[in-house]
Amino acid sequence: MKDNSMQYNDQGYVVIRNFFTLCEMDTIRNVILKFHEAWKTDNKDFYETEAFNSSLITGSQYLNDEDRLILFNFISSKKMMTTIESIITATPAFMNTQLFFNPFNKQLKTFWHRDCQYDFDLEDQKRVIFEPQVMHLRVPIFDELGMQLVPGTHKRWDTMEELDVRMERKNRTSCEELSSSTQIKLDAGDLLLFSADMIHRGVYGLDRLAFDILVFDSRGNYADYVDDDCLPNTALLEKIHDPRLFLNTMNLKTRI
């Protein structure tokens, strides 16, 4: 775990091959597919025109409590908590889940971004990348082409090329290739951890269905981003083997 922590701190990401067993993947795959099919049916127009991801997978809208419990126990399993706490040592908290897929609309292109750019202007982005960040834990449900990342950008500002492409300046587009990037292919069973605020993008193709778990350092100001419905209710909390990750979020939300 020490090597993983060192690489994450240095590069902004770490990939752990064959992290999950075949049995674990079969169990989680069944729940994720159940959510995905229900979500697509309920959001048909959005899915077919502009969608490339969904969120609130642990919520109550599309899954029953039995399936939600499977997700909560998967997210907070002993080996997941050990991995999370090796990176975020100051009381990690649960934020959300997302599901990334190949867009139905083939005109949509994958694009470079930092997650913080959707909440902050450029000057504030320069500031927040040096503050506590959100971490994605990506679980590929099937073998996929993976992610493209720009190593180290969780701790540094963009080069001129990166900024022009990411923000689509000077006739550049965010779907162009970046010379500073690296691509990481992922197979079902692998686990990729990466900083939400590093420059990154997904890679479309194959049977892409990537389940992302978002966690954050409790020192960061992220609790108000958390939807109450994606957290376990009292009955579910009693059945989760290790509910600390969710209880930390609940405690933070009481202070807002």
C-alpha cells in the first residue's frame, strides 16, 4: 500500500491489477446492469442524444434496498477501505457514484477536463488544485480501453497546450490528443484510483461500463455536493459491515 500511496501522491493516479475476484465482479456487475437498464429506460431521450454517464447509483430510484446494500458493502469492503485510507489518511468520506458508458450518440467525442472546471473559473481552478481533492475509484465492469491521464497535473497547472485544448482556446478542441498524456487500459477486476482534478478523459470503445466511486478528504468542503438519497438509510446502516465511510459524510452534512 505504501508504493500505491507514493505513486498516487506523485502521479495523481495508481492502478491495481486484479484487485477484485471473479465472484466479486459477478455480484457487482449484476447490480450495475440492473441500474443501467432501468436508468436508460427512464432517460431514453437524454441517453440517446447527449448522455455519457449517470450518477447516484446507490440511490433508491432504480434499485431496491437489497441491491443498494450490495453496493454499500462493496464500496466499504475491508480491502477497499484499506486502499482508500492509504491515500486519504484524514477521515475519508463518501461523495457519490457515477457510471460511464459509450455514448449512444456517435457524434459525441471524449474530452479533456479537470472536474473542478465545472464549478470554478480559471483563477479559482489554479487555487483548488492545491487543496484537498476528490478521488475517483474506477471499477471497470467489463474489459475496456480505459482512461487517458496527464500524470502529475493534480499538483501543477496546465501547460499552454493543455490549457488551450482543455478550455478550447485558439481554435483547439478538447477532444484533441495531448502529447503529455498516458493511456491506461483496464480489465474487469482492475481498480484505478485517480484525482478528480487532474487532467483526464475516458476512452470510448469495447463494452465500456465504468463504475466510479467518489470519496473525499473530510478537510475538503464537499459535503454539500452529496445527495442524501445516495446515502444509506438507518435500516441499511445497520447491515453494512463497515459504515464509517458513509457515517463520516453524514456527520459532515450535519455541520452544513
